[in-house]
Amino acid sequence: MKVLIVYHSYSGNTKDLAEFIKTQLSNSFEVDLFEINKYSKEVLTDVEQYDTIILGTFTWGKGEIPIQVRKFVKEYQEYFKTKQVFLFGTGDTQFGGDALFCSAVDVLDRIIQTSITPLKVEQHYSGSQEDIVLEWCNVVENEIKGENVK
């Protein structure tokens, strides 16, 4: 099973989280990282080789999906219909409170309709939030393997 983690990071929190998720899932799967970056000329040309896509973003402005992530979703939307897709995001309740916390991930989930609840992390995953991330990674791993009982 091949997993692609695609993310966009501004402050580095989403990048750190993507790398941590990769480390956790690499015990069971072949995992590649791809950073959506407005300065990058690199394009994903081999998405079809992956069984699973994990998409990560931060929430921008007043609850918006960053434009780079919107462009990615629009360009690769056909793959979201044929692959397992999971979402994660970083946010900051200091800007907009609970109402806007990780709302970009909520919007993406309404568009993509993933099978499990997206992971939401306040700023950086370290500390007490690490357990939440580890638990989410276990659920994702079981979902990919088809071991979750519904």
C-alpha cells in the first residue's frame, strides 16, 4: 500500500505534523510527502500510483482554505473519488475562536467526504496533543488496512 501525504504549511506547524504522521504510518506503508508550495514548480504526475491520499492544511484568514490547497483540490479532485482520503489540519483558536478553528479542514471534509473525522491540532502537535495524533494515525492505519469495524 502506498500513501501520499500532501500538505501546505505557512508557519511550519502543518509541515511538522505531516512529517510526524509520515513517521507513524511508515511502519506499515510506503509513504511519500509532497508539499504544496506557491514557489514550487514541482507537479504531482503520478498520483494514480497511490492507494491513499492524506491532505493537510492550515486555516487562513477568517476560516478559509489557503489558495494553494484550493488549487490542488480542484486539479486533483478526480483522485479523491477513487482513493481513500484523510484530512488533517492545524489551527489557532486565538484567531476566530472555536468557530473558525481548523474550519478549512471542515470545508474540505464537506467537499471530499472522508470516512473518518479529520484530525485538528491547535498550532503544534507536541505535548498533550501528540496522543490525539497517535490515536488518529492508528485509526487511519486500520482504515487503510480495512480493519475498522463499523
